Amino acid sequence: MKHAILITAVLAAMATGAAHAQKSAVDSIAEYRALLQDGNPSELFEVKGEELWSKKRGPKNESLQQCDLGKGPGVVKGAFVELPRYFADTQRVQDLESRLLTCMETLQGLDTAAIAKTPFRKGEQNNMVALSTWIAAESRGMKFNLPQSHVQEKTMYEVGKRLFFMRSGPHDFACATCHGADDKRIRLQDLPNLTKNIGAGNGFGAWPAYRLNGTMWSMQERINDCYRQQRFPYPGYASDATIALGVYMGVNGNGVASTAPAIKR
């Protein structure tokens, strides 16, 4: 009997120690990120994005200063936390990247089909990331407030939800496999539960983000990499599938403050 009690006490102590070690590792990573945030390299991309916004480019030699991101032509502050949303001129729900493509085509005359086919971190895609980073930074600290008044916005939320939980591929994975429950981790990396308000706000609301491998990633690239890890085919850049997932995550995170552009490992 004494041996049984002793074993139980030892196992309880080990469990407590393991939980403490796990919490310490998570806390250490959080502290590390906080230290880096003061000198977040994303600021370099913000500067470039702001310059690109006002720079005259393309066949029409025009800037993006009349681009309507949902709050009126040229209004940037507060736009990021209300995207994706429905736009009457295109008659579709658009996220930040797809809306920028519309403005680059209509205002500047750029070949946006070619931009969409360009690999990440090459050519004009670098400009897309810089623009997205600056626009996101202009809404840092503001709370997400994605609209759901239009029927297409509601439809895209439901499509995004189905895509999030859809299991497929050689490993029978879904987005929800990693991001559909609390207290999940990969190595020392916490995985936000994107089905819940705080998790969705903190997860969706951190991208674009600077990666510690020296690259800046947009939400589009983040979603692509998730599909890669699921062994799914890559979705098209700024496709309805990625936009729908953005609507699902963003609406779930309504009311949470944006931290983008953040720092990620």
C-alpha cells in the first residue's frame, strides 16, 4: 500500500514538473518574441509598402492612392481589420491581396494575372508583401470587425468553415487537425485554436508576419504552407478558397485586436 501511495505521489510530481517545464518553454518563447518586437524587421517592409502606395507605376503611370480597400478611396487606416469583405465594383468578397490586385489592374494597368502566378518572394510578389505589411501596420491594435451583412459574406464564411474541417489528402488532414482544438503544439510552437475567438484573432490577426528565417510572409503564403503540410495541392493565389478561409478565421476573431505585422519563428 505504501509503495502504491509513493508511486502515485512520484507520478503526480512528474506530471506537475512536466506541465511547469512546458509552461516555461511557452513563456520563454513569448518573452523572446516580445524582445524582438521592439526591433521587428517588418518595419523595413512597411516603409517599402508605404512608398509603393504613393509611387506612380505601371502602364497607366498611376499610384494606388485612390484604391478603395473598403473604407473609401485612399483610406488605409482601419481597412485591414475589416477584410475580407464584399465589394460592389467586383461583385465578390475580397481579402487584402485580391483587393490590391484589383486596384493594381484598374488604376495602374498592371498584369495581375501574371502577378498571381509569380512564386512567393519573387518579382512583383515582393511588392505585394510590402504593401500588405504596411496596410496591416496601419491598423495595428485595432479590433477586427469583419462584416457579415451581405449574403456573399455569409456564404464565404460557410464555405471557409467547410474547407477548414474538410479532411483529405494522403494523411487525411484538415486545417482543424492542427487548429481545431485547445492546447496543441508542434515542437515548442503553440497552435492557435482558430475555431475560437481569441485563438482566431491571435492567429489570423498576426499575418503578415516576419519569420525568423529572414522572410516576410503574407496570409496567402501562410495558408499555402498549411496546405503543403497537409500534402494538398497549392490553392491559387488570392483564390476564393483562401479568401473563404480568411473570412472564417477573421469573423471568428472579431473583437480581438490585430497584432500584424508580428514576428513568427
